[in-house]
Amino acid sequence: YEQQKLLAHMAVSYREINTSGEVARILGIGAFCVDPDFQSRQIASTLLQTVEAAACATHIDYLVLIADEHGLYKKNGFQLQENTCRWLMINKQQTLGVGHRNISESLMVKALGKKKWATGLVDFLGPIF
């Protein structure tokens, strides 16, 4: 906040996911935005660094997000992944089914520990953030 104006928002959720049969502890990042009048102040990078520090302190394996624009995230160490993914599709408090497809143009991951991101199926074990 600056003078009672919300400058940025980021939703972060803890989840265990299945990556090619291996359980991974992640923080999923979603609903991330910065007020256009404040986008040149490094607010987004600072928020990502803050989440990363908290994740490292709690032994999270990866930060994971879905994004159409990749520049900011690549600058902050995220990499595009080419996995096929499975997730629970929910809309307006109703389960619609299970999504199952490759989202290689938008799945971005930052490894925080020694685990290597798997190349096979990623099961989000719930909705995408």
C-alpha cells in the first residue's frame, strides 16, 4: 500500500503435487498484478524474492505459476516447462471435470532445492492456482 492505495497483489498457495510419480512441495503463485502506475518500481520482483525467501526457509521444492507473459519471471529465475498437466477444473463453485493437456507455453517453474523438475506428467492434485 501507498497512501491507502493497493499497489500490488499476489496469491500464494502451498500444495503438494505429483511430478512423474514423485511428490513435490510447491508454492503456487496466482492472481499476480501490479498497478500500472507503479510497474517500473521493481515491486513485482521484490514480491517474488520475498516469496522465494519464505519458501526456501520452509523447504519448498519449487515455485510454480502459469503465465502468458514470461519476461518478468525469466528475469527472476523461472523457466518454461513442457509438461503435460492434470488438474481439477472448477468454475462458479462447480466441478466441471479434470483437465489433462500440455500447457508448455505457460507453465513456469523455479527450482529452490536440489530436486530436478521431472519431464513427465504433472498432477496438480486439485485446481490450478
